[in-house]
Amino acid sequence: MQEDSIFTKIIKGEIPSYKIYEDDKTLAFLDIQPETAGHTLVVPKIQVDKIYDLPDDYYGALWTTVKKVAANLERVSGQRSLIKVIGTDVPHSHVHVFSLDPNRPAETDPPMADPEELAKQAAKFVLK
């Protein structure tokens, strides 16, 4: 049996959080290290490390909650909502939802890829 993640402890009420939304399959709460005001984490109520390993019903519920949270954040903040899935800091699937900060410097765009290299990658990674 795996040890409970910090998110599972939050879901169980063992660690306090600032809840934004909750239903039977998901919980959304404010990030304690926010990139912008209202930065929210959306988590499934089952502890699964990789988002793509979630059962389909939890996967769908997660994205439905992300959609609700993002729309609400955009309405309240007046800024476009950004969605980010990183998945390396806590072994519990989660999605970050936060506002675009127009005062934050933009990251440098990566260089354009070589078309031949893209063709090779497409052949390698195509879903079968």
C-alpha cells in the first residue's frame, strides 16, 4: 500500500486547505505557492500518480472540474486562465489552473523544428 500523498491528506481533511470546489470525484483548492492570485490545484479523489492512468470516469471528472474552475477564475480575475499539467512534484495526479499575468515577462520561444526531424518524430510517435 502506498503512503498517502499530501493531496490525499487534504482530501481526507488531515491537512487544511482553501477549497474552491468539491464534488464526489474531485477537489479544487488554492495552491500555497501561487503563480498568480487564485492559482488553484484540481485533484481527483483517488491517488493515481500519472494523469493518464486515471480511470476514465475520474479523468473525465477531473477535466470537467478544470473547465469550471478555469471559467470561474477568468470571470473573477478578468484575465485569461492558463492550465498546466506537470506531474512531477507530488505523486498524485493534479492540474494547475491560474491566471495569465500580463506583467510577467514572456518565456523565450523555442526555435522552429526541422521539418525532416518532425516527420521522423511523427512516424515514431503516431498512435496505432
